[in-house]
Amino acid sequence: MVARDANNEAEAPVKSGGGRKRLIIIAAAVLLVLAGGAVAAKFLLFEKEPTHEPPAPHAEKIETLELESVVVNLADQEETHYLRITVVLAFPGDGHGHGGRPGR
């Protein structure tokens, strides 16, 4: 079908049938938005099921030995500054207070 104006000059043909392609694109966009919303709702609204962790292996008993405090002069030329250090050693033990060594 060719449209003609008052002077009987031929114009460009009128296109039709582009509505179906446009409808398919709109439907695909709507489906994509709905799918994205469903995924977002799943992650944000629904709680995750708690995972069952295996029982922890038997933990070793840790014993500590606190050594004496040591005072160190920091050798500042203008003022006197000191640093007090207390060292605590941690080691595996059997809970009997002798560090796992028999006879002590």
C-alpha cells in the first residue's frame, strides 16, 4: 500500500507488522524483571537453612607459664621512658600442671 498526497506523488510505503516484534521484546523484558525480582526475594527474604557442622575434634588442653615482668629503659636522651614486659608462654598440656612431662 503506497500513500499518495494531493499531487499524486508517490511517497515511501507505510510499514506495518512491527508491533509483533515490539511485543516480543517487551514481554522478554518483563520476564527478565520478574525473574530478577524472584531471585532477589529468595536471597533477601527467605532464611537459609542452618548447616549442621560436624562436632569439633577433642581440643588439646593449653597450659600457660607466666614469666617475671622485665623493665627495659628505652634510652631516650631527653626524658626517661621505660617499658614493662610480661611474657606468658602457652603450650599443650595434659591438665596436670606439669606441661605433659611426667615426673615433674
